Amino acid sequence: MAKSPLVVTDVPRGAGRPRSDAVRAAVLAAAYGLLLETPLGGFSIEAVALRAGVARTTIYRWWPTKGLLAIESFLDGFKPKLSYTAGDDPEKAFRKLLASLARALSGPDGRVAASVVAQAQSDPETQRIFREQFSDPLRVETSKLIEAGIAQGRFRADLDVPRVIDAAVGAIYLRLLLGQTLDARWADSLADMLLGGMVTR
Amino acid sequence: MAKSPLVVTDVPRGAGRPRSDAVRAAVLAAAYGLLLETPLGGFSIEAVALRAGVARTTIYRWWPTKGLLAIESFLDGFKPKLSYTAGDDPEKAFRKLLASLARALSGPDGRVAASVVAQAQSDPETQRIFREQFSDPLRVETSKLIEAGIAQGRFRADLDVPRVIDAAVGAIYLRLLLGQTLDARWADSLADMLLGGMVTR
Amino acid sequence: MAKSPLVVTDVPRGAGRPRSDAVRAAVLAAAYGLLLETPLGGFSIEAVALRAGVARTTIYRWWPTKGLLAIESFLDGFKPKLSYTAGDDPEKAFRKLLASLARALSGPDGRVAASVVAQAQSDPETQRIFREQFSDPLRVETSKLIEAGIAQGRFRADLDVPRVIDAAVGAIYLRLLLGQTLDARWADSLADMLLGGMVTR
Amino acid sequence: MAKSPLVVTDVPRGAGRPRSDAVRAAVLAAAYGLLLETPLGGFSIEAVALRAGVARTTIYRWWPTKGLLAIESFLDGFKPKLSYTAGDDPEKAFRKLLASLARALSGPDGRVAASVVAQAQSDPETQRIFREQFSDPLRVETSKLIEAGIAQGRFRADLDVPRVIDAAVGAIYLRLLLGQTLDARWADSLADMLLGGMVTR
DNA sequence: CTCTAATCGAGACGGTACGTCTAGTCTTAGT
DNA sequence: ACTAAGACTAGACGTACCGTCTCGATTAGAG
């Protein structure tokens, strides 16, 4: 794992005590744990420091805002097992992808994602990083999968892929943010509906 | 407009000094104004009280949490001009509806909506009210519009209407929450994509 | 008992609902009870109103300040059984008087007196009433008793009676206010000391 | 002057930013000033913080209750010039001592003392400290002075010294707390009366 | 036997201070 | 140069009372 995907740390490495990786890991783990367990806004630098057994000052040195700490811990700890395996049946692959995303966000980790999105509303920097580091990569992978289906002639050639992704991901997030269940049946019916306009006839 | 959409106030008017409607209006206006102008989390009861020229305690008397104040001010102040006019062309009507929703959320009022959704992540009660008082009614109207199209035979009879709405509204919200532009062109391309699977052939 | 020793109520008595004596009594009793039970500053108009089952406004109508309510309830409720019986032995009478005052102030009622004196430090009006309605009458009675002793030739003719009272009462109050025990033995030793300079030889 | 007469601060000096003595002094001075100038209960932590130019939280860190702040500022600021000089005439020394105590308490500083005693009525801890840090030392010194007189044979050998002090100090406090003048003439007449029973014949 | 005027109860309202929590900054000592 | 510890400024939190106010309901005596 790289030191930090968000902060450039390629300084030539001068003298002095080197940064403790143990501290960084402890902080991120504590932050993620707090986001997991206290959905009701109990996420404070104070609490993270206490749980990580780390001085508050140390956190401030490395993470300028609460939002950036939250999102880095999210990127560090949230590893959804998404199914990008195209296989030979693009419809099935699309269906599986939506289902795996819904499942990943339906549990407690989903609350973390929702918290991060909420944080991002009051911090453009957090918003940008969420988009670039989490949202966009996911879209790229999904794009590839759909375009494979187009190449196979199974999906319509004139399909507006980015819009499909907007709709699919947006629907999932909306349910997450409104506190509604994200079960497999629902994910499947969403895939059904979207595929209705995607498949060639 | 009724006194309050959230609280039942049909008590037969007992003794005691009656609640001042001027105060209620001033607080809600101040709250909405703050949500509009200070996107960066500057929404505090303190600030609302100051701006409304009202005692802080008065706010606490009527709004138990920040979230409930935020959402009531949102419901009171956010009146999107949505186009539910079915007309005789369901496709056009659907297109117009999506466009009007996108437009309504693209301006500063959209930031208010985003803030409210963010607040709702740390307050289930706020979340519930947002869903019941804002989200659901909008879905019902949209449903009617789509079903009119089905009745006219212009939309597929087996259309999964709730899923279509999930996708449409979800896509719009996603862009809003990720801080991306919500222009007419984008809304139109979204409508195109969805209609691709909705219209009969 | 007169309506109120503190407030003039000799208005000509026009029309309208007359003041309820039940309310007055309930308030004073509640106030005294609170002063008895919550020595730690838990004496608020709010609490008195609640305990008396009376509207807060009603209290404000009749008692302009907290101090005046406190002292009126004290005067109304604190009825020490002081021994002013001169008898034929002035020494014994003096001794008994000091003992009875110490005993009266040693129990919970003593805490009430201390509270009132404390209140009086931030309200000159309360201070004045305490002096005039409680302290001075007690001094007058004590004076008589001592002067009877002088008349009998048992106490020194040139005795500075007010100073003796200052010393006796002051010593008792000091112990009360410093939270020290006010037992009979102590009261007796105080009387001994004072009599040492009072009796003729 | 030691750091604090109330709190032991002999810890070996660990890590962390050291406590600012400037802040401590500013707070105590502000507190004493408020006690001096606003006899009518205007002594609030809020006001002290404002006057001292210090954050409210800093005060709470070091002084758990209002009473303890009041008394520490009193002990820090009230330095009566008491006359404990025995000299060769015990009567004169006793007289001077009473006069100097009365004078010290007759001015605005006397109001501070009264306020502190009032505060102590709703806070046993404050009461205890007042007794131990202010009252008792004063008694010890007075004791010495009187006992010197006994040793010289000028005061009665069987004199109950603590009771004499109770009477003398109590009388002074009583007048202070009842808002009566504490002039030299009065102090002298008190001394006269007490000495009447103290001197040998 | 109604009118009328004061009371009492109820509760909203603008305030002040409370004591707590968290955010950030700063200043030391230790590694 | 980093970490740990902790003092400090700043300010919002939610609560408790304060004292004022506006009502409705009640309760006598006066007309």
C-alpha cells in the first residue's frame, strides 16, 4: 500500500524522525471504525485520536480537514468485492455488477460511504477526491464491461454508456442515502429495467 | 400553506400566549437563507437565531434537532416549478419533467437540497421526513405521468415504473451530490437513454 | 397571621377576584420546603411554582424578587422556640437563650437561615427585611432579658448590652455560616465566656 | 506567592505546554474585580472570562466551580493589614487587632468577603477552604496574641480563648453580613465589652 | 343577575449563563 | 523532524431559569 494516495510524500527525505506508518494505519483504522460504528455524527478528530491512541496534533499534521481524513479512511478500508468479470454473457455481467455494488453498500460499510458523501457536501475538496478516487474508477470499469457487450453486438450500438452508469449508480446511491433497503431483488429489478433499453432486438 | 406540514397543530387552542407565526416564518426564512449562502457547514442554530432576530431557546422549543429545522425550512422554501403537465405526448412530458427537476436542483436551491440530504445521514428522523414529505410525493406525481403514457400505449405495458423513477431521480441526485453540473443537455441525454427502454416499438 | 408583614395590602378593596390565600400559603410552604431540602442553590422560582402547583406568573405578581420570596417564607416558616423566660436567675436565662438559639439553628432550619443570609448578600432589600423583621426583634427580646439582670444587680451596671448581643449572636451565626456544629456544649462555653465579663463581683 | 494555595502542583513537570501563569493571574484579578464592583450577584464565569480576556473553557479547566474561583481570587487578592504586633500591652494589642479587622472588612473588600461566605452556603468545598485557608489562620494568630497576654498575667488564666475569638470575629462578621457599618468606634466598644471579662482584677 | 375587574393558570418569547464538547493552534519534552 | 502531552482560543451545543408578555378561564363584588 502506498503511503497515501491523496498527499504527495515524495519529498527527498531529509533528517529527523521519519513518519510512523504504524500511526498512519492506526488513525485510518480508528477513523473507519468510528464511521462504521457511530453513524450518528459521532465522528470527531478527538474521538479518532482517542481510539487510535494517538495525539490529536499528529492527526492535524497529516490530515488538514475532517473530510479528508474520512475519505482517506474510506478509500483505505472500503474494498468492495465488485464483479467486473465480463464473461461471455454481458447481460449477466451487468446484472452481477449491479448486485455486487448494491450488496457492498447495503451493510455497515454502506453507511460509511453515505457519511463520506455527506461530509463531501460541506467540503469541495473531499467531494473532488471521492469523485476522482472512488467514483470515476468504478465508472471506468463499468464502462469497459458495457462496451464489451456492445462490441459483442449484445447491447445497442448507439447506447449512451455514461448515462446508463449515471442511472444505475445513481439509483443505488439514492436508496442508500434515503435509508432504504438495498437487497438483491431490488438490484435485479433495476437491472431488468435498464437492460430493457440496452439490449438489441 | 398550513401552519406546519410536520407537526399536527389542530389542538383546540388552549390557554397561554399563542405561538407567534412571525417568529416561525422568520426562523424558517433565516434557516433557508443560511443553507443557501453558507454551503460549507455554517448552518448552526446559533447563526439561524442571530439572523432571524430570535432567541435561541425559541428555536429549541419548536425544532428538537438541527436536521428537523433544516428540512422544515427546505420544505417551506423549496418550491420547484416541476412540469407535471402530461399533455398528449408522454415522451415530451417525461423529458420536460426531468429537465425541470434538473434545473430546479442546478441552482443554489440545489445546494440546499444536498445539505438536507447530508444532514439526513446523521439523523434518521430527518431522513424519514425528507422521504415522506418531499421524495415520495414527487415520485407519485412522476408515476402518474408515466402511467398515463402506458395507458396511451406509448410506453411499454410491462414497464417497471418505480425502477424508472429510481434511475431518473437517482441519476439527478448523484450528479448533485458529486458537485457536477446539471444542465439541460445532460438531462436530455438521460431522458433519451431511459426512453430508449421505455417506448414501445 | 396577617396577610403579609412585608407588603402593604390596605388597598380599599375594589371589585374583582380577591387574592387566594391558599395560593399564598402553598407558595410559602413550597419555598420553605425547597430551602430546607435543597441547600445547594436549588432554590428557583421555577421549582417553587412546580412544587406549589402554581403558575410562575402568580409568584412574580406577589414577590418581586427571589430574595423577598425566600425571606418571607423564612419568616413564615421559621418559628424557633426561643427561651425568653427571665425567671429569677438572669445567668441561667441568658445561658438558656443562647442554647435555644443554637439548637434552633443547628438543624435543617438553620440551613434555611444561612441561605437567606446568603441571598441577602446580593439584595439589600432582603438584607434590610431580615434585619428588621428577624434580627432586630430577637435583639430587643434579648436586651430585655439582659437588662432585667442588670436591674436585679446581677449583671454589671455599665454593661454594653448591644455589644454583648453582637458577640453572642455573631458567634452563633459565624459557626452556622462556616458549617460548624452548633451543639449545646459549645453554646454553654460561649455563655460562660461572656458571663465572665458580665456578672458583678 | 506560590502557584496556588489550593492545588498541589509539585508534579515533576511532564510533557505538554506548561500552564500560563499570566492567564491564572488575569483570571484571579478579573474575578476579584468583579466581586468588588458588582455586589449584586453579577459574578459569573462568563463575565470573569470576558474581563480577563480568556476563554471560558480555560477557567473551567482550572476551577471546577464558581465558588472555588471566588475563594481563590479572594485569598489571592484580599490581604488585610492585620495588626498582630503583641507589644507589651496585650489590651492595646487586642483592641488594635479588632480595629484592623473591622477596618479591613468595612471597605469594598469586605463585600468580597461577604460574597465568598454567601457562595460558601451552597458549596461545602468552598466553605471548607474558606475555613481552612482564611478563617483558621486568622484564629491561630489571634490565639497567640491573647495567650501572650495570659502569659504576662494580664488576661485571666482560665480564659476560654477560642470562645473569645468566636465572639469577636463573629460579631464583626455579623455586622458585615447584615450590611451595618463597621467603624472604629463600634470595634472599640466591642473590644471594651470583651476585655471586661478578660482582664484580671 | 348580569357586568366587571382582578386573579390564576398556561405557555410563548427574548435573554443570560451554565457546563460540555470539539475544532484548531501553540508550546513544551521526549524519541 | 517527528510523536506525545497538554494548555490555550474560539464557538456551538442543549439545558435551566429568568422576567415579561399575552391569552383564556375563574370568581367575587358592584350595579
